[in-house]
Amino acid sequence: MRKPLIAANWKMYKTPAEAVAFTEAFLPLTASNRHAEIVLFPSATSLPAVIDAIHSSHIRVGGQDMHWLDEGAYTGATSPIMLKALGCTHVLIGHSERRQYFGETDETVNRKLKSALAHHLVPIVCVGEHLAERESSHTASVLKRQVAAALLGVDPNHAAPLVIAYEPVWAIGTGLTATPEIAEEAHKIIRAQVAASLNSIVAASTRILYGGSVKPENASSLCRLSDIDGALVGGASLDPSSFAQIVHNAMA
Ligand code: PGA
């Protein structure tokens, strides 16, 4: 009932020409995919080129971040209306790099989530604990706090497209992957918090992705677990054959 979602977060990599070259190589490799929702998150400057290149394919494209307001004097920011006008269908919200380097807080995540839902963008809200928090047994409380804060005031009747990505910060770009047991346990905590904050029907239909050093070799053992509904992939999504292999393995 929850459609698997496999997403590529390209962060600050790839010029428009490089992004189009990826897309041209990647599309034939996943042309037979009928089961996974595949979403590319290029940098803002590559969005138009990638949206043009995936035209009429099964691939979707989203922004890596957005402001919560429709417009205003916010130099450097991109609004939900601008993402929609380009043809974006999804948006990443609260990635740990945004929280760490760009002042993203639980409160701004909450504003952005409500705005994305209002604009019919599929929001992927990222949560996850730091290593010190895991080592001091605070993982559950951090995840509950982040999810509860993100969902504060969200109308359960309009929350349907919600996606959450569990990305333990210690696993991002480090080559350290959460074991399937660690990931499954975190996903259960997150789903329980969605039920507490919204309701159990929304919780049952919310897709929860795992992110953090996902590779072709570990995609299958993670994605076969019942509470893991897909993957948010950084480094290993930059190469078309590697990302296509992840899609295949995640669906195997
Ligand atoms: P990684 O990044 O796959 O390179 O660890 C994941 C992410 O930051 O979304």
C-alpha cells in the first residue's frame, strides 16, 4: 500500500550539462521500473534542464530546499510557487546539512512542511540523530522531538503526501550505514510519533525512507524491511549506473 520511493539528493554537485548527461544515461537503465517512485533532487540551477530531460518519463524532480513564503525580500531563497512553476513535484525539507550549515530549525521545518502541503508539493522531511545523541541513548527522544515539531499544527486530513526520511547524521557521507535493525527500530519510533501527532491512518500510509551511505550493496537488506519504504541517496546517486542499481536492488 505504500509505494516505494527512491530519491537522489545531488547536493551541490553537477552543472546543468552534467545533470542532463546523468539523466540521459539513467533513463534507459530504469525504463522498465513500474513499482518505485524515483525522484531526482538536483541543485536549483539544474532544475529546468533536468525537468526538460525527464519529460514524459516515470521520473519526478524536486527542490533540495525552499522558503515557506510565496514571495518576498529573501535574497537567495526559492519559493514553493517557483518550484511548482518549473515543474517540481517534491521538495526536501530539513536535511541535516541545512540544519547544520544554514540555520534550519525544527520551527522552520514546520513552516516549510505546512507550506509544501498547501502547495501540493510532496514533502520529504529529514530527521536523524547525531552520533553523540545515539551514544548517549537519546536517539528516540531526538526523533520524537523532530517529528513532533515538524508536524505541529499540520491538519491530518491534508497530510497524506507526507514522506519522512530517517537520516542518522553519523551515517551521512561517512560510509557508515545504519544496520537494518537500527534503521527499522528508528522507523518504528518515527511512525509511532506520526500516529501520536496526527493519527494512525496517516501513520500507516506515511512513507519513511532511510538515508545515510546507501549503496547498491546495502539497498536490498535495508529496503526489504517492512517499515522502510525506500531510500534517500546522496553520494551513490551521482553515478547513473550506481543509482539505477540501487533502484533495482531496493525493489528486489
Ligand atoms: P549519503 O547522503 O548517501 O552520501 O550518505 C545521504 C543524504 O545526505 O541524503
